[in-house]
Amino acid sequence: MLVSYNFKQIDHKEFQVSFSDRGFRYGDGLFETIIYQKNKIRFFKDHLKRLKNGMKALGIEGAEGIKKDLLEQQIVRLISKNKLHGRIKVRINVWRKSGGLYLPNNNHFNILITTEEQPNVYEFKAIKIAFSKEVNVSFSPFSRFKTTNALPYIIASIEKQKRGFDDVVICDSKKRVAECVASNIFWVKDKVIYTPSLKTGCIAGIARKNIIKKLTKAGVKVLEVAEKKEILLEADSIFLSNVNGIVHVQKLEDKTFEIYDLVDSIFS
């Protein structure tokens, strides 16, 4: 299997990380997960923009050197050389080069691109979720980006498995709805759609962005809000989104919800 490391394609066995690597030592980096399907990179411009904005927020230099055409060329070549077919998951990791302790002495970046086939696990599915009892998130200048320091989501994933749920709702420190383990959350009440504001500390999801844009264009009212978690129990419908697609919530705690299928066409 080939990977692209600093825009050079190498066998994955040749890729090595030093003990002084800042991604390894400090989680000092970002990543994007992208879907390639039907000869198209889904939401590519949005992913690239978020990645570059994240680099600037973390003070990682050289974002201007990540060109859309170069990145696309690397991705397409990897998929071809690795003989991948169907739905492909592309992961792009960017992290600060080695040097320094907490204070870096080199702000340039390494970049790693990997590809793998991914079954369409997001075909229609209704799930059961609960409120997390163990994890909160907080707003920061970089909370909207996908950083390589993912401890809150790791702990929340362990929690959902232990409790026997498909996912958990993560709140901020003020007990306002923020997001789920790997998804943004939306809820519907009286034909109005709500989703947490980025001020709650949730990820600025690419699917989230496109759902808001397309529903608004279709004349549906969408509001970004900071609401206490109890508001979810008053909703008519709840659905989750990430780059893989949409999943509908059948049950939150002990309440059952209707399916809001208007959004499914966004990923079709």
C-alpha cells in the first residue's frame, strides 16, 4: 500500500515517525477525512479551506504551499496505484515538524495522505443515543478544527460502547448541546431545523456546512443555537451528520423520534 508523505509517494512500510515527532509527542497537528466516490472528491474545496484555516490557527506555516491541484493529483494517483475501487476514504494529516518542547522551534509542516476502501456504512440507519456522562467540550480559537488531539472523542467512544449506545451527545461546560462523537447534531421542531453554534466548541463539520447551505437554499429555516441539552427531548426529529453521510436518531434516552428524511438527498 502506497502513501504520500510530503508529496512523495512511498510504500507504507517506509513511513516512520521519530520519537521527537511533534504529532506523536504533543498531538500538534490537524487532519481531514474526505470521501472519494464516482471519480469525485466530495466537498474538496471546503475540506482544503478548513485545513488551511486550521494551520493558520495553530501557527503552522506554509499553508499556501498546499495547492488544490497538487493535493488532488496525489489523491488520485494513490487511489489508482493502490488499485482501490468504489467508495474511498482519504485521510490527510498535517503536523508541525520536529523541534522544541511545548514551544516549537520549527513551524513548518509534514503532510501524510492515506487512502483505503470504505463500505457505505451510512446507508439508511436509525440509531439509539444518550447524553454523555463523562465528556464535555469547550470553545477555543481552534475547537472548530479537527486536531490530532482527540481525547474527548476517544473517551466518549469508550463510554458509548460501555453503555450500549450507538453514540452519545456531548455538551459544553454550560450543559449546552455541542456535538456527538464523530458527528454534528441537528434537531427539528415545528419544521425549523436547529444545530449547535460553533461557540459551544463543536467541530465546524463540512457536512454540517453543506446541510445548512442546501436546506437554506431549499427554503428551510436553519438556526445555529446554544441550547441546554433538555431541548433535544422536545424535538420532533434528530439526525447526525459527518462526511460519511446522515444517520437518523430513533431514540435519545427513553424518547422515540420521527425520521426527517428531507436531508438524505444531500449525499445521494
